[in-house]
Amino acid sequence: MLLAVAAGDGHATFSLTAVLIGMALLLANGAFVAAEISLLAARRTRFEEAAEGGDRRARRALAAHRELSVTFSGAQLGITMCSLGLGAVAEPAVQALLIDLLATTPVPAGVIPVLSLAVALSLVVFLHMVVGEMAPKNLAIAAPERVALRLIGPFAGFVLLFRPLILFLNWLANLLVRAVRVTPVDERQLVHTPDELALALAESEDLGTIAPQDARMLDAALRLAAIDAEAAMTPRVDLAAVPDTASVGDVLDLAADTGHTRIPVYHEDLDHIVGIVHVKDALIRDEDDRARLTVTDLLRPIEAVPESRDLEHLLYDMLEQSSHAVVVVDEFGGTAGLITLEDVLEELVGEIADEFDAEQEPRRTPERSWVVPGTMRRDEVERLTGIVLAGDGDAETVSGYLVEQLGRLLEVGDVVTTADGWRLTVRSLEGRRAGEIEVHAPPVVEKGATSTSD
């Protein structure tokens, strides 16, 4: 308060000097805020890339990342020191200048001290919030890496100078943290769950930083671990297989009818698949060999996996073993289906169709409806159309979902309506399951539409 009670020209000069000191403290406060926020918001990988290129500032930023608890404590110490200094120097100085200014106006002398205090306090608080806090924060969020690299030199010097005090204060703070049964950490954790990465991908796609096709493939890769073999396999009822007593000619005939190049071979029934025959092994034989050989002479081994095996690990296993197909076994040890390498890759890149594939792809029809195969998985239908197939059942396919909802086998014309107005209609059957299902979206209610009339 000595600055506020000085008099004459010396009084004004001293107050002006104090105001300049206050402005410097204000800028320093903003620098500490910007350093703290930029180090928190910056991507560590950017610093690592720059550090590998020899950037010393990036190395200092990485060092700050490795002890964020100390780094942020140093920033808070700097902010506190600047704020205290600003209140001790700037506010009295501004008040003194306002008193001199108001003394030359018709304002009553008794009102001047109160008015000057209110205006000075309001002005200092306003500048502290906007210039010392909000503006640096917004700047650091907008360009975190650039701001961090610009400020890391002086900021690291400040932390080094006051390191003993910062460590002591940080130790006291950690005691309080442990008192509430939370373990303090010194380094920012940069790991993310697949769901968090999927959200980041969706945001990046919306902002245009990742191409839609790249985003879909990356999202599919993240979801691969959440899809089990049962969801991607060719089910047992659709398997084209031959017994181990079949001839090579039988294999070629079946391959010609189905377009499949790998034919499972079973002993007595499909629950005992003993191997697989590749059509190429039969085609390279001359006619005499084909006439006398059986499928057991061309048999290749085939691995078995449980229905619950996730596709991420299954893909790794198949690549490791150079296997193009595996048998999927249910909980009772019977054959549930067959899954090929192509089935797994289709989960990543979408349907891989060739000239032998049946034309049974989902298609869009007018008036916000889709026709999908009954064997399409529920999650795929949801991503395609936006419908939410809620329910507690275990059905993987949309056909199975309808069976669970109706509690009986399906018939052509069966309709199931969801709680939010989506309608699913069975258009055809393939055996006891749905062949094609029409998914019709609820009507769109236009904004602002009313049913009242004058």
C-alpha cells in the first residue's frame, strides 16, 4: 500500500512503474497458463518425431511429459506467484492513478477512494481473467505443440530454478491425494481403449482429416477383437462338404456347383471333419490319377477353434500357421461351421465378391428402406441402416433376432416392429430361416410441421 500513498510527481511516476510491472506479471501469468495447457493438450508423438530429428525444445517437452505432476506443480506455482504479485502491485497502483485522475473531476472527494478501488479491482480482475487466463488457454488449445515448443525453454528454466520448492509442495499435495486412496502418477497415460479410438476416428472422419474409407477400415480393425468366430463363419447348414469315401471327381463336381476351392471332408458326419481338399490338388493330377484316387489321398489337415475365438487372434493364428480355413466347434464338440481367411478379411475391407458368389447383397430401396439377407449380422444391419435391434437374446443374425422376437419359426410376411418404429418384414425363406428381410425406417417428422389449422 506504500505505492498508493505516495504523493506529487513521484507518486504518479511510481504508480506508472507499478502498472508496467503489473502488465509484465499479467503476461507472465498468461505464459504459465499457456505452458500448462499446451503440454496437457499436445500430442506426445509430435514431440517424439521432432526430438528424433534433433529438436532440443522437443526433448525438453518430452522431459516435461515424463514428470507431468512436477511440471504442472511448477506451472501452478508460477501462476500463483504472478497472481499474488498482480494483486499486490497492480491494483494499488491503478487505484492511485484513478485517485489522481478523479481528483480533477466534479466527483465528491468522499466518493473518490471507494470508486477508484471498485474500478481498479474490476479492471485488474478483468485483465487477469481475459489476458492472463482465457486468451492463453484458448491459444494453447488451438496450437498446443507450437505453443509448448515456444514456451518450454523459459518454463523449463523456471521449473529448474524452483525445483526444490516445487518438489516439496508436490510431495505435500501427493499426501493429500493418497489420503483419499488415489495413487498419484508422474507421467501422462497415453493409452486408449478401442472404444475411445473409435470415437476419435469418428471425429476425425467428421472433420475430414481421415478419408471415409480409411476410417471404416480402421474402425473395422478396432472391432475385430469384439467379433467371434461364430459371427463370421459359414454355418453348418450351408457347408458344402464330401465324405472321406468320395472320389476326386466328386470333389470337382461339388467345386463346379458351388464355386468353392476348398472342400471340407468328413468321416461319417459333419461333426467329424477330418481335413480339407483343395481343388488345385485335384486339378494338377492327370485323369488316370483322378480315377483311382480318393479324397483321403489329397487330404490336408485343418485346425479347429471354438465359437468364442475372436477374429483378431484367429487372424494372427491363421497367418502364423499359413492356414486358409478352420473348423468352428460348438460347446458340445460338434461342428458349428467353417471360417476362411477370406471371411476374416471381409470384416476389415467389406464383402469380397467374385463371379461365383450368389447375388445376395443388401440394397437400398426407395422411401428409406433396405433389403438385407437374413444371414446378415445384427451389428452390420445396425451400421447399414441405423436401426437398433434391442433384445437380450443370443442371436447373431437378423433372421435369428426375428425368431427370438416372434418365438417361433418364420413365415413369409412376418412383421416385427421395434419400439422406435422400425419395421422388419420377412420377404422370403431359405429353409427354416429368412432369405430376404426388408428393413423399413420410421416416417420422418419434419421440423416445424403442425396438424393445426386456422
